[in-house]
Amino acid sequence: MKIVLTLGIAWVSICGTLYAQSQTHAFLNARIIPISGDDIERGTLLVRDGKIVAVGGSDGVDVPAEAVRVDARGKTIMPGLICTHSHLGGIGGADGSAPIQPDVRVYDSINVHDSGFKRAWAGGLTTLNIMPGSGHLLSGQTVYVKLRGGARQIEDFFLRDAEGRVMGGMKMANGTNSMRKSPFPGTRGKSAALVRERYIKAQEYRDKIVRADGDPEKMPERDIGLEGLVEVLEGTRVVHYHTHRHDDIMTILRLREEFGFRVVLHHVSEGWKVAEEIAKAGVPCSVILVDSPGGKLEAVNLVYKTGGVLERAGVQVAFHTDDWITDSRLFFRMPALAVRAGMSRAAGLRSVTLAGAEMLDLSDRIGSLEVGKDADFILLSGDPFSVYTKVLETWVEGEKVFDRSDAKDRLYAVGGYGAGADSEPYFCCFDDGEN
Amino acid sequence: MMRMMGRVMGRQSWTLSLCISGFLLSSGSVVSGQVAIKGRQVHTMEGAVIENGVVVIRDGKISAVGRADRVQIPAGFRVLEASVVTPGLIDAHSTVGFSGIFNHQHDQDQLERSAPVQPQLRAIDAYNPREKLIDWVRSFGVTTLHTGHAPGELISGQTMVVKTRGDTVSEAVMVEAMAVAATLSQSARKSKDKSPGSRGKMMAMLRAELIKAGEYLEKIENAEEDKKPSRDLKLESLGRVLRQEAPLMVTAYRAQDIASALRLGREFDLRLWLDGASESYLLIDEIKAAGVPVILHPTMMRSVREQENASFETAGILRAAGIPVTLQSGYESYVPKTRVVLFEAGIAAANGLGFEGALSVITIDAAQILGIGDRVGSLAVGKDGDVALYDGDPFEYTTHCIGVVIEGEIVYDGSR
């Protein structure tokens, strides 16, 4: 109890220093894409204390006298982008010792000064799900972060739920990435068996805790790995499941059925083959779209139309950068290429904002421009799906964290001498990264 | 429009026409359909954009280009239409056809790791014309590829130029032996006690090999008939480099390595191509003075390790400085297995290169740098009938390539 209290106080003080933006900012005459409603051709966005206080047509929003007025004529404003699958920050999750390591927290490995986060801002990203790699059946706990300015340690990036708990999911993977020599599985059948055995252990662990009914004598010995899995079983920790092939997707739906966990399917290269099944299960998909198929057997059937096919089947679709597989600065390319291949524009815009927020249980706070939500938004020079459009500014919780007109920020946006030196992610057991 | 036209000739009938044409023409080039392509905008790359233009292709070659009201489309020609018509795109450096889609040992022929210097490896002996990624890049408008052995060894082998069609290498090939590919970057460095293990050693080895090749040439030219050295494929290939019959394409990223490549070029009076060259913006004057073209890295290359200082703006900077520059899809070891040069040019277009500049670097500029400008790279009478059709600005994310024509043959109908 004492620990929780201390953490709570620390949390409040961090929030206090990081987004104390008491000034009111009014962005006037902008084209506004709120995501939650129709586009506003000429509108006003009003933000104060890190929150959105008004959004609407220019005629409908009263701008207080003390507000800092920003003329955003000719510019487009939309919510900060949400990446549901990123490896930024020089992450290192599970190591090579075992295929299932739910005890590992990826946030114990993140360098908040990594230049990758500056590039993410330049791409308009404000919230990430940072994950360990896919070289394991289960490579550890992921962390949902808000890319606040001035961060000194990972705590400054944390998003916390109503109880003050650090938010994050559980990274799992099936298919070939997690198959190799023992103790790792050598086949798909073994992969599923190992996962099932571990979740059955977690069920037993949970049942012991329930039976103990608060009696410390009867409590099982603490196991931080099983604790993480119990959170999965209870639905407070969502499984983010790397998967490509259609049969691997079906395996996940089967495991989900058996253990009742909440899951987001990631990559989903062959999702177009089982779109109806995914829709029927009501499972959301975070899709990756890269410039060509192949590079590994499982991605040979990757197509640009996956987003559209899933959308039409009724599946909630997000995209993700998988940075460094793709570059956070170019995140808009992915929904735009999906729209090119038949996805609706509305679903494309939603896929990098509100859809992601829903997958991370954050849709009450981020993902759209609505009164009361966090003031996370971006200013664009033009249409989000045009190659020529630039992210001009990125704001997180009412604070400007990226300004393309600033030479230092611009260096990270376009690259150049001195823009490099970011830390590379650690992906256990791979030579060439992961996907 | 293209979507509604008749079915593209299937592979079988195409093969048939190739057989017939092979019989008729010793050169191996293909007699193809007679096609006229109408475009709301026709980018010929030979002057101003033609509004409402038409390109007529007869027997595989462009026979007329101009405004639709001035060019007669001959009777019986198939007519295609698009908003935007461009020359078929040229990817100035790729490994497609060598580095296959599956990324398994059996389809990876881009790099032989058994020795650091193997200029004798011919590209024609490894190119797989049925590789799926050839069709993939073609579906975005790419009709010509400079492809071959990938960077990665000090001298990895030879490269070639192909058209993105053909069932055999001889049907695909345009230039059998193009460049010899050398690498001055981390990827050529060996570990432990193997050479080259350092930057200094890489240069020392390259110099020694070129000196040896020079001596070999000398002996062949001057020695009496009975004292001529026996044939050495490795030295023959390097001899072509020394005689400037083949460019030495040096892949280097950091400024110091680019400077080393220029030093090597000066010492041996080579025809040099800089490849990758992510820090080339630091050596503008030196590269310009050397008269060396740059086959720049993919604009979206991951900026890590030696490539950490890459910039989206480099193509624009080099072109503005008057350095011949072109773009490439490069080599990818994982996912995606290839990039698409159209996309790379699009990002460059939006970052200083501009629309016209970006289209130039993947058409006419690429053709001139590769020395194939007499056949491809622009829409001009007498050149190959290689054309790409789009339903909008080719660089926009949401634009579709709706057709591709190679030497008058419709090889892609926009159906992907």
C-alpha cells in the first residue's frame, strides 16, 4: 500500500512538470479532421491545461481573450498519430534463454533520448505501443507511451490507467520467427502446445490466489511472469500477437477461445484470406504494409489490399510502423497505400488514430479531437494522404514537441549529418531485425 | 480505361511471339504489337510536358510523339489512355532477379561470400527472369533494371541491365556486362584474422588487384605469342575496368569512404560510379570535380549504422549542384525484399527534388548515367517503346499505375 502511494505521488509530480500548460492556445481557420465526426473545412481548436476544451467551426467556438491565437489557415489539424507496434528506444526484451518470458518488461530497456523518438514526432506520432521483438512465443510486456517533451526517464512517457498502473500489453508471436532450436519450439504444433501449457499454469496460479482469499499463508509464491499472464487472463493486459500466415491467425483465434484473452492481431499479412473468421471473432487487426511482399516465406502473400478487405469484413483496422521496419516519419504512407488499394479514406484516417487508441484501451483519452481528450494533435501542410504533405507541428498534451521550422527539429524530420546515432533495437536471435 | 481493354497477352502466347520474333531477328529484340498511348499529360523528358499527347509505337520502337491533334494514330493500332504517361521507369541499381522473394538460400544469388574479390562473376549466369519481384516492380512502371551482384564483398561481381520481361535471360538482357560492383563499407569487412578487416586494408587490396590487372593487360598486349599469360577471368574483368570499358561501381556511405573511392578513381583513372553515398552532401565539390555520377541510396533507406546520416534531401541537393544523380531500390536483406524506385523518387520529389527532377532521375538521368540513353529514358522517336501509364501524379501514394508497355508489348494491365 505504501509503495502504491509513493508511486502515485511521484506520478502526480511528473505529470505536473511535464504538461503544465496553463496557457490557452487557439488554432484558427484550420481544416480540422476530428476523426470522431465530419471534417470541418474552417474550424477552431482550443486547448488548455493539456486538454482539448473546444473544437468546431470557426463560427461556433468562442475564443477567450487571453488565448494565444495561431492562424492555421491553409493547414490541416488532426489527432496525433498512434502507432500500435513500435520498437523505438533501443529496446531489449526477452533474451535467448527461453521462448516464453512474461516476466520481462520492455520499459526497463528504453532510452528516452533516442533520436528515434524525435523522428516519431516529425512523423506526427504522439502515442506508441513499444514492444519487444517477435523472436519468442512470448517476449515480454509491452508499454504504451505518450511521447511527452522533456522526458528524462521512461516514467515520463508512461500512460497509467485509472488505478495508476503502467499501461501495456503482452507481446506474443507465432509462425517462423519464434521457431528455432530447443528450448524454442521447432514446429507450429509445439509452439501452440508450449503456449497452452504456460497459460494453464497461469490459470492454476490465479486459482490459488483466488482460493487464498487474501490469506498470506495460503498465497502461492510470487512469480512475476505468471502475474503478467494472470493480467492477460483477466483481460487487463491485451495480447499483441505477431502473426502472418492465415493458419497462424486461426491458431491465435483458437487460443483466444480457450483462454479468453483479449488480443490484437499484428502484421496479419494473410488476413485477407480469413477476414470473415477474424470479423466473426471480433478481433481487431494492426496491419503492416511494406513496399514489396517476401523477405520471408510468411510474407510472400502480403498485399496492399489487406486493410480494405478487413475493413469491408467489419474488422477494426489499425496500421503500425514496426519502426525500424518502416520509418515513423513516413507513417502516413501506410494508410495512404491501403486507400490506394481500396480501403475507405475514413477507415484509413481512423487506422492511425482512433482505431489504435481503441486497441490500446485509450480511446477515452486520445485518438480524436473531442472536448476533454488530451491535446495531442498535429498540424499538416496539406492532405494527410499526399506524399507532398509535411507534418509542420506536433503537440502532446498541449505542448509543442516538434516544429518543422526549427532547424534542430527539421534535421530529424529530413535527416542529415548529426541526425543519426540512435540506438539499435535488440532482437534476440535474429541477424536482420524482425517483423 | 486500361482496365476495360482486352486481356493482356498471356505468357504462353507471348512466348510464342518471342519464338517467332527470335526467328525473324538475330538481335533477339521482339516484334510487338502496334500501340498508341494517349495521355492527358505526356512527360516525354525531352522538353515541355505535352498536354493531350500521344505516343505511337510501331514494331517496338517509338514512331511518333506529339499533341493528339497533330499525330495520326495509324489504323489498326491498339489505343491505351491514361491521365499521366511517362517513359518506362529505370531502377538504376537493384538486385531483383538475384535476390528472390523467398529469402531462402535457394533464391539468393546476389552475393558469393567465398572470397572478397570476385569480379569474374557474370550477372547473366545468375539472373532469374521468372522471379516474382520482377513482376512486382514492373507493376509500378519499372521497365528497366540495372541489377546484379549486390554490395557486400570488396568486389562482389558484375552487374547487367535488363528489361523487366522475358522468360530467359537472353530475352530480358539489354547490357550483358555493365559495371563491376565494389564495396567500401562495413559489410565488406571480415572478422577475426580474415582480410579485409579494416578500411585501410580494403583500399590496399583493391589497389593491389587493379595493379595486378594492369600488369596482366600489359603482358597480353606486349608479350610475344608464346609468352602470353594464360587467361584469368578475374583479371580480364578488372582489365575492362582499367580500360574504362566497365565502370567500377563503389558502394560507400560515409564521407570518408566516398573520398577513398574518389582517390582510387584518380589513381587508376577509372570510370567511377558512386553508389549509396548517403554522406555525399558533405563532398559536393569533390564529387563534382571528379565528374562522378551518384546512384543514390533509396530515399527511405533505414538511417542506421553507416547510413545514420542519410537525408531525404540528398537527391535534390546533388541535382541542384549539377552532379548527375539517379535513384535506386538497392538491396534489401529482409522485409520488404525489394523497394520500389517509384516510391523512393516520390519521397525525394517531396523533399527538394520536385516533380520534374524526381521523374528525371528515374528516367532520362538514369539512362544517361547507365549509358543506355540511346534506347530508353525518354519518349522520343526511335527509342524503345517503353511506357508507364498512371491515373494521376505517379508519385502520389494514392495513384495507380494502370499500364506498362515494353517495346510495344502490354506487359501489365493495372490488374494487381
